[in-house]
Amino acid sequence: MRRRREFEEGVRRNRSNIGEWLRYATWEESQQEIARSRSVYERALDVDARSQTVYIKYAEMEMKNKNINLARNLFDRAVTVLPRVSQFWYRFAYMEELVDNVQGAREVFDRWMQWEPEYEAWMAFIKFEQRYKEVQNVRGVFERLVFVHPEPKAWLRWAQFEETNGDADSVREVFGRAIDRLGEEHMDQHVFISFAKFEVRMREHERARAIYKYALQRLPRAQSQSLYNQYTVFEKQFGDTNEVEEVVVRKRRMQYEAMVKRDPRDYDAWIDFAKLEESAGDRDRIRDVYERAVAEHPTTAEKDVWRRYIYIWLFYALYEETQARDVDRARQVYGAALDLIPHERFTFGKLWHQYAWFEIRQGNVDKARRALGQALGRCPKNSLFRSYINLELELREFDRVRTLYTKHIEFNPANCATWVEFARFESALGEETRARAVYELAVEQPTLDMPEILWKAYIDFELELGHTDRVRSLYERLLKLTDHVKVWISRAQFELDTQGQEAARSVFEEGDGRLRDVGRKEERLALLEAWRSMESDGGDIESVERRMPTRVRRRRVLDDGSMEEYFDYVFPDDTQGSRFKLLAKAHMWKQTQHSE
């Protein structure tokens, strides 16, 4: 009884704390007081009728005690109140299937599908019907699926099902309907690829060839790269490989030659040209295209112009490393690219990063460190520091990581993200004192780019350690620097969670006074609304209502002499004239009449 009184007192003090209700209900269940536990869950739902956690815990309790009908009724309530929460439907159907109520599970899925849920929900319905070998039902679900989600993947899954459970004509009918329904605007190359591969499996090679040609004529080249590749593979297997492949490659080669001749600095065309030659596999041609491409370097020292050009060097180096297997040549490519960039104006962290990891893959850790160290020495930037730090983290060189974080902070002490990452790194190593020292150094910096992120991280750090006194001290220090309403509300919520309503009320009162003194009316209104929300849970809401302002319409003269109307807030404690006092008293009288 004593424990029950404690729980009752807890939920009375903080009625909106769902966690307290759940602990109460779980305790009653552990005492075999199922009826009392059920009553607690119902009271929790009265507090928050849309709490997903309460519904799930409640249903689990009923199922655990084999009250299937009660659990069924509860799930029915849940999906009625929150029909868009997929978890309820999944659990509802699973429970019905678990008790061998297959028809009931089917009805649950059917009700769910009426809400037209996401693709995965439809697939769960289909898999359910497949488990019970209801082929016609599966077809019916697929019919509804492609109507609601006419996406290529839905059509492909349907075709796959028909190939397994139907005949060739059924599969062809599905693919034909997919092509008609999607149209050329929404057509996906993978539909044609799957259709052609099916015909190959049926040994209908001419049909497959016709499908490939039909698709290649209608799909834009940018959306049919995989289709071209699959057509090439098909012809290699079942056609005159040399002729077909050479025709396709020659045609596209001529197109790219024309493009780069028209604009020698069209770097996207050069990249596509090089990828074409890579697919052809002629090493000399591949290197020739890359060499011609990198020779067309930008003539201006503007980073935006250089950005696409650098990607050619990156692809060139990757080709030499991964396909040509020429490590020395890949290293030469990286060196030439780094020598070409005007580092005194700008650099590219991606190039330095890729080169460093290239050396790591070759087992040259020292070379990788020298490369990143050279990058930081010549052109330090945030991305390079992060790349170097991530490298040392991968190598578990924590002392080097500390050194790099120190250098990064020296380079850019205003970067709050770096300070937070440094502190979290120390915290992850269990160095709480070091982490706290990092945060202290950070908040003492005269200039910070995003101080709110830094202070929040510091407060969260102390909260995770359970140091409530330190958290309170941090809030006090922060409120000496800013009077932002969100800080006051956060401080009040902290006091509410740790010391109760009285402490939170004191914070709200102090914040109201501060915001009144500095004349921030809209922020003061936001603070009072948060205060009123807290007091609504069994607190002194009338005292807050007496502080609420009246919204009035005013006029002011603009710089051009015209008049503009705007809304202002008049608080009961404003002393700017008898007119405002009269409005405040009228507002208080109206509140009194409303309460009566």
C-alpha cells in the first residue's frame, strides 16, 4: 500500500509524465493486480490519448496475461485513434496470426490498406498471403499496390511473383501494363532490363533484343546507362559481340569527341568520355582520354571553375589504382594534381583526403600523415583537420587526435563544432575532467560562431553525468550572457524535472522580471505561455493568467510618412499611461468574469 500511495502521489504531482504512469502500471502487474494495472493504463490514456508507448505497453500486458480479446479491442482503439502509426497495425496483425486467426489477420491488413500506407506495409500483406499460399489473394493485393504506389519496384515485385507462381504470359502482361502505366515520363530502365532478362530466361532472345532496342530508342541517354551496359552484356552472350559492342562504343565516342571539340573545358563531357573508354577496356585509349582531359586546366584561379576539373584527376587516380593496378602511376597522378592546384588561393580537401587514404591502402601510414600535414601547413581548412582527425581515430592514435584538435582550435577558435567534438572525444575516452576543461575553455572564447550549440552540449554533458549542481551553475552563467526566452524555459524545465514545480515557478518569475525590464514583450509572452502550460498540471494557473497581456492594435509613422498598423501587447504591470492601465484592468475583469 505504501508503494501504491507513492505512485499515486507521483502521478498526481506530474500528471503529464507518461513514464511515471508506465512504471506504476508495471508495478501493479508485477503484483498480479491486473485489474489495477489496466486501470492505470486507462488513466494514462486519459492524460494522453495519442501516446504510442502507452498503447503498446498496455497491449503487451494483456497479451502476456492471455487476454486476447482485450488486446484485440485495445489494438482496435489504437488504430482508430492513430491510423497512420504502422507499428500498431504490424503488432495487431502479428497477434492475430499468432493465435491462428488467419482471417482476422487478413481483415486487419485489409483495413490497414484502406489508408494507403507506405510500400513496406503492402509488402508485409503480400508476404502474409504468400505464407498461406493464397495466390489469388496475392494478385489482388498487387493490383491494389500498383494503383496506390505505381513505382517501378512494385511492378518488378509483381512480375517476380508471377514468374514464380504463374506462367510466361502472366509475366508479360504485368510488364506490359507497367510500361503502359508508367509511360515515357516516369519509365525506369530497370523495368526494361528485368523484362529483357525474363525473355532471356525463357530463351526468347529475339524478344529480349526487341525490348532492349525499344527502350534505348525512348529513354534519354542520361537515364539509360545501365540499360546500355545490360544490352552490351546480352549481345556478348547471344549476338555478334564484336560488331554490336564496337558500334555502340564508336557511336558514343564520336558524340563525346564532338562535345569536347566544341568546348574543350566541358569537364562533365570529359568524365563521361573517360568512363566510356573504361567500359571498353582499352588501357591506352583510357589513359589518352584522361591525359587530354587534364591538359585542359582552367585559366582562371576561381575555385568554382576548378571543382569539376579536379574530379577528372580523382577518377584518373582511382582508375590507375583499382583497374590498371599501377600503384606508382596512381601516385604520380596524385602528385601532378597537387602540384597544379594554386594552393595560395584555394585547395581541395577531397583530393588530399583521397591521396592520404590511397597511401593508407598501400600500407604507407607515414606518407599519409605527411600528406595531410603538408596540406594543413600550406592551406589549413576545417575539412582537412576533420579528415586528419578521422584518420588518426581509425588508427586509434588518441594522443595525435588531441594534438590535431588543439591545432584545429588554434586555427579557428570560433568554431563551436570543433570544441564540441573535442569535448565529446575526451568524454568517450572516460576523461571527464579533460572534457569539462575543454568546455570551459570554449565558453570563455570572446567570439563563437554558434554559442547556443556549445552551451547546450556542455549542459547535456553535465546532465548525462548527473551533476545537477553544475548544470544549475551553467544555466546561471549563461543567463548572465543572454536573456533569450528559450534559455529561461529550458532552465525552468530542468528545475521542474529535478526539484519540482516550486523551483520551476521561481525561475519563471525571475525570467518574467528580466524580460519585463529589457522590454521584450513577445519573448515575455512566450515565457508566460510556457509557464501557464506547466501550471496547467495542477498548479497555480490563475497567478499566471493575471500576468498575461492584452493584444492591442496601434499605428505608427513610417520613414516615408505613411501610417502602419501593428499589434502590441499590454501587460498588467505596464505603467505607460492611464489608457494602458484601463485596458489591463478591463482584461483582468474579463478573465474574472470568464472564470466565474
